[in-house]
Amino acid sequence: MNTKIVNKIKKMLSLSQSKNEHEAKLALLKAQELMLRYNISDEKLKEDDETIEK
């Protein structure tokens, strides 16, 4: 997996929890767009997290 893209997706997902509704919505849409473009599923992101933790 492309680490740079995965990190960007994770940052966007984190930003999607913002209290600013507009910012949160745009961040979530961007994360979803990148996940579709690079064929990265939620499961792959979780696997990446688990690999890092070990």
C-alpha cells in the first residue's frame, strides 16, 4: 500500500471528526474519494494500523 496515500486518508478521516460541519464533511468526502481512487478499504486501513502497532 502507498504509505503517503494511506496517511493522507487517515488525516482526512481524523479531520472528518471536526466540530466544523463544513470542514468535517469535506474531509470525509475527500477521504472517500481517495479510498475509491486507490482501491483502499476500511479493512485495509485497519490492517495497516494493526501492522504499525506490532
